[in-house]
Amino acid sequence: MTHRAGAAPMLEGQPPARRRDGLLRYAAAVAGLVGVCCLLGASVALAAAPPVFSAVAGSPFATGDSPDAVAFSPSGGLLASANGGDNTLSMFSVSSTGALTEAPGSPDATGNSPDSVAFSPNGGLLAIANQGDDTVSIFSVSPTGALTPVGSPVATGSDPASVAFSPSGGLLATGNDNDDTVSMFSVSGAGGLSEIPGSPYPTGSDPVSIAFSPSGGLLVSANSGDSTTSVFSVSGAGALSEVSGSPDPTGDSPAGAAFSPDGGLLVTANQGDSTASVFSVSAGGALSEIPGSPYATGAGPDAVALSSGGLLAVANQTDSTLSVFSLESPTVLINSPGGSGSPTTTEGSITDCPRATGRLHGRTLGLVALGMTREQARRRYDHSSMRSSRWEDFFCLKPIGVHVGYASNELLKALPASERGKLRGRVVLALSANPFYALRGIHPGATLHKASTRLHLSAAMHVGAGDWYTIRNGSSTGVIDVQHGTVHDVGIANARLTGDRQAQLRFIKRFF
């Protein structure tokens, strides 16, 4: 049987000593993965030698029976353990040395067979997927780690094996292994759940692991049963729409999936063939497997994570090891269709991104300006690594890069033939989620309310994962992408191609 992401190995029926040994080996792999992925911003040179872990004084610490999943709170000050053997949740406070102290009232009763646990982004809520009774339990979390149930457990699809909060905390998803679905819920401030109309949504076979993108605009499921990953765009209301071309094939029996911190890469841990598949992710959620993928790992990988410093860590369940990769050139080679169907590849290191410079003003964003040729834009960003497709480039900057779009023949159809040659292949879009840039005082991360108060926004246009707004911006059109009530991207577009609402909608759909 394929192991479910976040669950301990299937050791029922084995002698108690052997079962304990298997659980300890699994816990060591999970702990190692957490440790590696906390090396945010670490030098890629760390990958040359395995990290060394030392047991914390007092370790191992007692939990409830047969812990199947663990999770740290966002601050790192609390640790939760879902105990499948006795249907409880153990909560611990974490000292500066890593020692654990069980929280008041712990362990707490959950639903039947809790198998996955997740904290909300602010740490105030905790969700537990209960496989045995097809429910999800929500608890409010005090600063000391004391738990208070929020209502009764809520029904999900059949056999929820994975649970995740969206980055904003306003949505909750469960991957339901037995009926091949994802359940979506809106989350109130107090933690109450309301299932999204249309939920649950069909996925590939056996969605054992789910993950939101860092922006919250995409959701993926690793489908162990048919060796695929499903990608969905997430509306502001939490409804899912499967991305064109999804599901995408992975290695054999993917048991875990994770995005890179900037959302530009997606990795699956493929338990069946001991590999990791790495994909580039377009702004609209389309996946392109990078050359060289899948990569060989240790035996039976079942969890994966990427750091902001350019490290990829894979926990290998079967041989109790960690595989650590450095995402350096030429590893990050992005393959995307060219004009003749042949691949175009661009080489670069995601660990050597320069810091953002310049500003967003008029027809300029950073180092690129509307009307430049592609060659000129690439020359301006010659120190940045790059992902590209036929009509788009994504230039790497710290902490977040710049998305540049070029005019295609299809996009120019609405213009008179005499004008098309002046724009063909030139920059017509520059967009960024980097808070270094601001469109008339509105930075990425601002609320929609603030943007609408400060700017005269057009009516919203829902395209892809976001709601898009435009403003008049002198010789260009200002563009704002809003996701879940928060400004995600700001940028500029060619005014001639965005002269009215119909043209604006056509323009945005071309790129997103």
C-alpha cells in the first residue's frame, strides 16, 4: 500500500519493538526535513556536506499513541502531534533549546484516526484531518498552546489524508484519498468552517498531499494512485478551477508536493520510483518539467520542501535519509515551447538573484520599459537568472522578480496592420509582486480597500487566480492583481492594447 503523505509507515501487525523502530526512523526523517528547510537563506554550499543534527536534551518526548503527523506553529514556539493510535492531539511548547513541554490540558481528543495537522498562518487555529470518520477538527490555540474546540468536527470527502490552510488563513483544504477529491472551506475569524459551493472538487487518483502556492492563487494535489499532480486556480471566494493541461504526470506514486517560496517551482516526492520531479510554474499555473527531472533521491521519498536559499530537501522514508539538492545553474533550466515546437531553454541560478532597483513610474518598472525589444530587456537584466516561455520572461530579483510580457501576433490582431510591426515582439507588460515597487503608492501586500480608496480602479476582471484592475497611468495603463483581498502584483501595460474594457480583458487573458 502506498504510504500517505504526513502519515507514519504502515506497521500494523509487526512486532512492537520493530514497529517502534520504524516509527523512530520515520520521525527522524521528518525531523531532519524540518531542520533542513529551516535553513532559509543558507548558502547552497551546505548541500555539499550533509547537515548534522544533535538530539535535544530529553529527546525523545512522549506523545499519544502512534503519532502520524507533526507541525510547528508559524513562530516555532509550539509543536503539535496528531496521534492516530488513540485519537488525540498532543501540544507542546518549544524552548529556545528545542526542549518540549506538554501544554495544559494536552492531549486533546480529536476525530477518529487523525492523520494530518496544520496551523493557520497566524498560529491562532489548528486543523486536524480525521481519516477514520471523514471529518476535519478545528481548535483555537492560546499562546501557551492550550486548545479549545471550535464547534464540532466538519464533514469532508472520504478519507482525508492531508489538510492545509491558504496563506491568508481564509481558506482550508483537505485532500480526500478515498474518493479522489479536494474539499474547500472558508474559515471565519473564529475558526468556523463553511464548505465552498461546488466542493468537493475531483482530482487525480488518491490525492495524498495538497499544498497552496505562496500567493494562495493555486492549489496542487499529489495524486499517488495515478502518478499525477492536479493544479487548480483558486478564486477569491475559494472555488477551484482546474488549470488547462492538468493533471500533469509525475514520477511513480507522488506522496508529497511543495512550492518554492516564490511560487516559481513545484516539486513532488515520488515514493514509487525514489525520485523528485521538479516543474516550473507559469503565472496561470501551467507546469513544465525542467530538463534533468526527475532527480534520483534516497529510497521511498514521502515529503519534500524548498528553502528560500535555493535548497531542495527530500525525506526518504524507506532508508531513513535526507536528500539535499542545490538549485544551481545549470540545474534550473526551464524548457518551454518555442515557435516551431522546439524547446527554448534559459540558464540561471535562483540563488544569485540581484536586489530590485529602479522604480515603477510611467512606462518603466525597474530596469525594463514598455516598448523595449526582448533583447534589450534581457540585456538590462543580464545579472538575473530567468525563466521564459515564448512571449514571457520572468527575471529573478530579491525577494521577488519581474514578469515581462511581449506582444504576440495574436495579441496584435485588434490593431490596424500598420501599427502591428511597431509593437511585435516588444515589451507590452511589466509586472511584479516585489514590495520594493509601488503603483502610485500602492505596494504588493496592500489591501484592496486601501487601493480602491487611493486609486480610481476599474471594475474587477476575474482572470486566472486573481481579480484584475486597471487605472490610467499617463502614457501606460496601470495594472493591479488582487488575490483574496490583497494586492498581489502591480505593474504597467501598453496603453494602445488596453484602451477599453474588452481590450483589457483580452490582454490579461493572453498572459494569465
